[in-house]
Amino acid sequence: KLPLTVEEILNFGESNRELFIKSSTYSIIPITVTEMGLTISWIFSSDPKSISFSVVYQESEDTPLDQCKVLIPMTRCNSHKETIRGQVKVRNSGIYTLIFDNTFSRFISKRVFYHLAVERPVIYDGSDLP
């Protein structure tokens, strides 16, 4: 799957997307970011049962995986019971990858319903001064 860009996420609207993750596999959502200061946020739930989730940062597609920076370590989420929300602030341009991991599940495939959003920082320019 091709990496998403910030513009593509901004065009998501309010709709949820769906991933189907087979048992013993994982699925990734790479997001290519070129401007600093953005906030990437996500909301997701899974059905049935839990899913593991992680976020890693890669400077470029050429960066070896062992040199990627783990921003959110792999965590098992009870996303079948509650909606999981989170965000990461973009400090450097590069590829921010969301990982939905179902490798621990030997028999049960999962559906993950997710929504992504990108917020640009509000920069105050003093234009409303009297």
C-alpha cells in the first residue's frame, strides 16, 4: 500500500476506514509528512477482540528498519471494548507508520475501523489587535 500524504488524510473527511487483518499478520499505514509542527491523530476500534498497535518514524524510505525510531511501542489494545485515541506531533519530515499487529492471534482475523486526522498548528499573527 502506498504511503498516504497529509493532503490525502485531510481529504478523508469524517468517514471511517476499515482494515482487514488476517490472523498471524499485521497491517501498516505509512504517512509521508513534509512539514513540521503538524499533529497526526487517530481513533480506532477492532472487532472481534484486541489488536496490538505501534507508531514508528522513518527518515526516508531508504532508512533501514533497525534505524527507525519507535514513537509508540507495540501495545496490546482492548480496542474491541473501547475506542483507542492517540496522536503524535511531527517534529521531523519523514514517514510516520501506524502498525496494527495481529501476529499474536493464531486463528482469529480482525477488522480495524479507523479514522485519521491531521491538524496544522495555529499561528497567531496579531492581526486582531486594535
